[in-house]
Amino acid sequence: MTRFIVGRVLGLIPTLLVIVTLSFFVIRLAPGSPFTTERGVPKEVVEELQAHYGFDRPFQEQLFNYLANLASGNLGLSTKYPQRTVNEIIAAGFPPTLLIGSFALLWALLFGVSAGIIGAMRQNTVFDYGAMSLAMVGISLPTFVLGPLLALVFGLTLYVLPPAGWGAARHVVLPAVTLGTVYAAYVARLTRGGMLEVVRADFVRTARAKGLSEQLIIWRHMLRGGLLPVVTFLGPAIANILVGSVVVEKIFAVPGIGPYFVDAAFNRDYFLVMGIVVVYSAFLLVMNLIVDVLYGFLDPRVRYT
Amino acid sequence: MSAHANTGGAGEPLLRVDDLAVHFETDEGVVKAVDGVSFEVQRGEVLGIVGESGSGKSVANQAIVGLVPRPPGFYPRGRIHFDGQQVLGLSERKLRDIRGNRIAMIFQDPMTSLNPYLKVERQLTELLERHRNLDRRKARTGAIDMLVQVGMPEAERRVDAYPHELSGGMRQRVMIAMALLCEPELLIADEPTTALDVTIQAQVLDLIRDLQARLGTSVILITHDLGVVAGMAHRVAVMYAGRIVEQADTDTLFAAPRHPYTGGLLRSVPRIDSEPGRAIEAIKGLPPNPAALPAGCFFSPRCGRASERCGQVYPDRDGDAGHYVHCHHPLSEGEP
């Protein structure tokens, strides 16, 4: 088990290296440069800027320098915000994004797993149909509809939550729910499916024959097997949730990293794009690793080799 | 012997099932899985219930502990008295106090009947925690003791294994340990050897017989295999299409079966002393669709002795409690 984890962590490095190199090529192949603007910038100024950021060097050397800096944790300088390093921008933008993401995840799991269990245990009843219809709505509603809708109802009609803004705990609720709902819906459907797989399993009948309470049967005997499909889904989903959504952050004016990513791509802010890609990929890889480990924890039949 | 008080009088059977019916609501109509079954189990007795798959033998026994899923299942009539107490229709809460504690079950396939996600220890200790209020430490000791009793090699170590780390025979030993952990008065063994290798089958049967004799537990042994019943049961009930068609003590049933179906079953058992190359006799046809049972005797479409009357009237019970049969044209002694 320990060997498996160490091996997988070491394996992350080459994967990350490939991602970084490919992204580095792709962003450079895009037409334009960070210094292309409508206002004519004197040639000498552009050349000076190019030299300042090292863009005048041969391509291989630039890549090598970037990787060397990356190894020491330095993500480089932003071209759009010359007074700030990429590290600073990410350090400022990631916490709000992660906070929203964590609560979105919590919401997705709380609602999704509960609804899924109810659906499976009361299969083909009003509860089941109710929970699954709600899940269908959740999957179908885009965040750019759900977000303003929630802001309108809870922020501007009922006045119970701020419609937008940042700084207090209650600012987290609406963006987190908006972001998490679609995942909650998927989790609900996967939980229901997984629980239905085990609800008629022989070992659940054995558990009933032991005289255990229904809650204990669900909690101890069914949930582990029932949640396996959810765990598989959560690997990529957690990374997606935690790094947030540009749309949600824009709607609720959250000072997260999302809008920076989009702007950086438009502005050809090479290092900022790369920095966010690196952090995002590392996140995704680590989450997948955690899910694999968790999977083995839930199902003892999984072998680590 | 048993930790439970005997509230029934002398001669009162431990279990009495009276005219039990278990039906299922399905898309094709009502399926009468069990329809008017009566039997008794005395204290310390082993009752064999024999029948093909779908004959209702498992359903009838799951009804005893209230394990029939409702809906779609329902009980149109019947009484089940366990130790003098009517258990059919008992609340789920009260049934849970009986299940696993006073009536335990062993299921067919130990591969799927043990929870693959939990260690053997957890699957045993939870019974002692539930019914004996033991803490986890004491329960673990009790679990290991029981594993030793069922002949689990290296019980101390195996208690921490997951089911997939055990062989089929060892898994069934765990199932038996699980069933006997709370010293139940009644053990329902539903095809306990069907999913096992032949060599392991004998071991498991020996173990059940041995423990039954030692603990004085009453056993209902459900099987489709007459060979299993022969060496273990005191009495045998033969079920066909949801009803008991013949019941007798084991020796009588094997020596002088009266129902043609029982006779057919006995002839279809391969015998070591039969001539090599002789085909094993099979009962022709298939068991009837339980949603569309034939008129008259349910076995008549497959029966060589059937007369016109057999296709019209279900035969009444013939004989006494010691040996009875439902047949218009029963076999007489010595008939094949």
C-alpha cells in the first residue's frame, strides 16, 4: 500500500512534465503575443519587454528555463500585471475558489448521497421519483441560469443571502450551491444506481437475517459497495469542483482564479496561463490518486501492484 | 444448551407452521409461491425440506423470520408459531430480536452471502453486539471461539481476513459460525452445500450434523438433493409447486415413497451400485409456472399415473401425521 502510493506520487512527476511541455507549446503556437495591442507600441519597447521576459531566447532555452524555475516553485512573471508574480496572483485567487469549491463539494455529497439512498431504498415510490426528478433538473440547469435565479430569489426577493460579493461566510452559500448542484445531481443518480446494485445482494439478506437495524444495514453493509461508482466519478469531479467555475465566480463577483484564467488566455499572458494549468493539473492528478487509494480502502478486493 | 427459556409446554413443537401461504404480486398476476403449507419442527429435530428450485421451499422458510420482501410479497393466510408465539405479522422490531438470535439462517452461496467489504470479525461481532450486548473486545473473543468450534484453521488469524481471502469451505464455516454464534434454537440451512465442491460438501454436512447433535439445535435443512437429507434429517417434507406433497420420517420416505414425484426424485439420484452406462432417470417435463398452475394436482401433467380426476381435483391429504401424501394414485409399497 505504502509502496503503491510512493510509486504513484513519483509517477506524477513525468505526467506533469508532459502536460507542462505540451501546454507550453500550445500557448506559444497561438497567434499574437502578450505585447500586441491596438495602440502602436514602439518596436524598441516591445523588444525591451521581450528581452525582460526572456521571450527573445531560443525556444528550447525558454522551456528549459521555465522548467527550472518551476522546479524551484517559481511560476514566473505576469505580463498583464507586471507588478505581480504569477505565484502572487494564484495565491490570492485560489483560496476563494477553493473555499467555494469545498462547500460546493460538501453540498454535492450531502444532497447527492442522501437523495440517492432515499431513491434506492424507496425505489419506484414518490420519494424515488421526486429525488430523481430533482436530480434531472439539477443536471439540465446550466449554472448561468441557476446562479442568477438563486441570486434573484434568495438575494433580491427574500433578502436572506447576499446576491453577490465576498468577505463574509454568507457570501459562500449561493455560489457554492450554484456550482455544486450539477454534481449533486450526478452523485444522487450514481448513489441510487450503486445502492440498487447491493440492495438485493445476498450479503444484505444475510445482514437482515442477523436482525440488524435497517440503518445499520444501510450504513455498514450497503454504503461501501453502493458508493463505489460515486468515488470513481469524484476523482475528476472533485478537481473540477474545487478549481471552480469562471461563470459562477463572475456571476457572484467572487475574487477567484477563474476569471484570471480566461483573461490570461485572451491576453496571451503566457506565464499566468501556464501557472494556472500547472496548478490545475497537479490538483487533478493528486485527486485521482486519492480516489484510487480510497477505492482500495472501500473495496478490499482491489489489489495494489 | 440453549440460552433461551422454554415457554412452550412439553410436546409443544418448537415451530409450527399452519396453512401458510406466501403470494407475490407480479406483472403476470399473483404468484402463489407457497400455498397452504403446514409442518412442525420438534426441539432437537432435523426436518428436511426437499424440492426443485421454485418449489417454494426457501420462500416458506424466509417467511418464518419475516424476510420475504413486502411488497411484492404478502401473506393471504397462515399461522407460524415459534416457541408458542405467533411470529407471522409480528412487528419488524420484534422480528429483529428473533432473527440471528433465536432463529438463524445459513444461505446457499457463501461467496455472495458474506459481505465482501467487511472483515470476518466485523460480520461475526456485530451479532454479539446486537443480541448479547457485548463490547467489541469480548465479541471478538466470542467470534474466535466460534470459529474454532466450526473447525476454522488458524481462527485467530482468519478472523481478520476478508471473505475473498478464504476458500469456499472456509467461507461456509464462517457462515455456520455466524448462524450458531447466538446459540439459536432453530437453524434454517437453505441449500448449505449446493455451491460447494463435492469434497467440501461432506465436510460441511458433517459439521452441521455434529454441531446440531452437540447443541441440540433444531434444524430445517432445505435442499434439492435427497442425498443430503438422507444422512441428516429425521423427517422429510417434499414440496412441489408451493405445497407439501408428501411427508414422512426419512427411512420410510426412502424405503416406501408414496407420491409419484418423490418416487421420481429418488430414482433420479445417481447410485453407486447401478450398472455403468445406464442413464439416470429424469422426471419428464418442467415444474409448472407458479403464475399459471394447472388444474387439479399440480404434478399431474408430468405424472405417469395421472388419471382424468388428477387434472380436475387437487388430492386431499391421505395418511396420518407420521406419513401422509397428497395423491389420488399413490405408489404402494415396493412399487418403483
